Amino acid sequence: MLGRVLRRASRSSRLRGIIEKAPVSRGVVARFIAGYEIADAVRVTREIIDDGLAVTIDHLGEDTVDRVQADAVTAEYLNLLAALKERGLTDRAEVSVKLSAIGQALPGDGEKIAYDNAVQICQAAADAGTTVTLDMEDHTTTDSTLRILSDLRKDFPSTGAVLQACLYRTEEDCRALAHEGSRVRLCKGAYSEPATVAYQDSKDVDRSYVRCMKILFGGDGYPMLATHDPRLIEIAGSLAARYRREPGSYEYQMLYGARPTEQLRLARSGEMVRVYVPYGNDWYGYMMRRMAERPANLTFFLRTVASKK
Ligand SMILES: Cc1cc2nc3c(=O)[nH]c(=O)nc-3n(C[C@H](O)[C@H](O)[C@H](O)COP(=O)(O)OP(=O)(O)OC[C@H]3O[C@@H](n4cnc5c(N)ncnc54)[C@H](O)[C@@H]3O)c2cc1C
């Protein structure tokens, strides 16, 4: 219930204005966000790589409302990739991109604008020796995102997809994407979705996640298991053994600031672990979704607010 309210709040511009201006917010977001500048993302990436993990970096922002902003976000990714290349980090660090931040949501030819911008980012990533993963947003964008993915993969076959276990359609999408060379991040799904398209009970989402893992492990692609759920991580380990998958033929992914000890434990046991590192000023939607997922994050936020009074 609370989760649903917070997920809805993540799209409220009024609440956004209030929370973004609260002085305490900046302190709280530091736990989950690398910082505001490319230099912050690069510094945190270096620390994580030095610990033996890999990284995917997200420049925070979504639902871009004008062309100028979409192009500015694209330019930011090009600068980020140049900085990663210059610091020699691109063998362990890639980028995650939300298509709505680079034009997908613009009226008219938004899909074409997003594709053109994504091509520039994928080309810069290829030049730097790394990859791009397209984050998945709410279900109204799934078809468009998968169309853009399919077009991008013609020239950039390593472009990563994201599928959300909460959606009824996802098992079928997993089957379509479980082919050789196909990088697929499987997550539960962070958006509030209606019963017409998505499981409403978390147990059903978990069951769907397991079915999807079986399809991905059983296929020829590269599964990227994005979850902090201890039960699902344990099942992933058993499935990897059952499908004779060596570490490195799949990976675990977790968010920056979430279960850092578990991230290190998995990496030290020989698993490939990638940390999703967000940076930038536009942190509101991202933080609200994290609080919706985990009441402890909300408690942490409220405790910090209370202690500043
Ligand atoms: C790398 C990555 C990329 C993602 N990309 C996308 C995307 O493109 N699109 C999208 O819709 N969603 C994305 N997500 C978010 C995802 O869909 C979920 O909303 C989010 O990961 C929470 O689900 P969960 O699987 O961690 O399990 P939850 O159901 O949130 O938690 C299950 C259990 O995991 C444990 N747990 C969870 N979080 C923590 C924590 N912080 N500390 C300690 N224990 C914890 C608890 O035991 C909890 O009961 C991404 C997530 C990750 C990790």
C-alpha cells in the first residue's frame, strides 16, 4: 500500500518541488547516489572496480519534455564515456540509459529522436570499448523500447535489454531475447503497474522471476540478474549449477548503496557482480522508487529528517 503511494508520488511534480528543496534531502541521497557530477561517478566507479566489482552508470533523469534537454542528456553520456575511457575504466564500467531521458516521451517523433540519440551513445561506448544497457520504464514504453533495442542491436549487438518479471508478457520476451550474444538484465520492475498487465502479488512476481531465470539460463544469452532478494540470489546460484553456467557467463547486479556486503561476498566467491551507480541532480524519481521498494530506506530518510530538526 505504502509502496504504491510512493511509486505514484515518484511522478508528482508538486511533491518533487518540496522534497528536492528540503536541505536534508541532499544528505540522504548521498547513500544511494554517487554525486552530482561526472567526476563523482568516475571516483565511485574507480572505488567499486578496485574492490573487484563491475559498474553500470546511470545519469539520473527521465521523462524529458523537450528536444534541447534530450540532446543535453545525450551530450552528458558522451562526456561520461570519454571520461571513463580516459581513466581506463571501460573494461569494467558501462552505462545504463533511460530512453525517456533522451527523447522517447517527446510527442510525434519521440521514438526516432530517442533512437538517434541512443545511436550516438552506443557509438561512443563502442569507441571507448564498452557497452550500453537500455533501462526499462513503465509498461506503456515496453514495445517502443524493445523496438529501439532491436534496431540498435543491428549495429551494436552487445546493447543490453532489461525485462521486468512483474509483467505477464516477460516470459515470452525472455524467450525472444535468450539468444547468443544477447545481454538481458532481469529485474522485478520498479513501476506501479495495473492488474491488466502485471502481477499484483509480490509472490507471483517472484515466481515469474524464477521462470524467467530458467528461460535465460537455459538459453544462449548472457543473463544479468538484478535483484537484492536473498531467496532469488540463492535460486540463481542453483540454476547456474543446473544449467552448467560458469561464473562470468552470467552476472549479478545490485544498486549502489543496497546490500554492499552481499555485493562483496558474491564477488569474492568468484561471481561477476555489477553495481548500478546513479549520479546527477535529477534524483527525485529514483529515490522515491527506492523508498517504495524498501520501507527501511523510508525509515532512514525520515530519521535523518527528524534528527535535523
Ligand atoms: C542493477 C539494477 C538495475 C535495475 N534496473 C531497472 C530497470 O531498468 N527497470 C525497472 O523497472 N527496475 C529496475 N531495477 C529495480 C528493480 O525492478 C526492483 O524494483 C528493485 O531491484 C527491488 O527489487 P528486488 O529484486 O531487489 O527485491 P525486493 O522485492 O525489493 O526485495 C526483496 C528482498 O530483498 C532484500 N533487499 C532488498 N533491498 C535491500 C536492501 N537495500 N538492503 C538489504 N536487503 C534488501 C530484502 O530481504 C527484501 O525483502 C533495477 C534493479 C537493479 C538492482
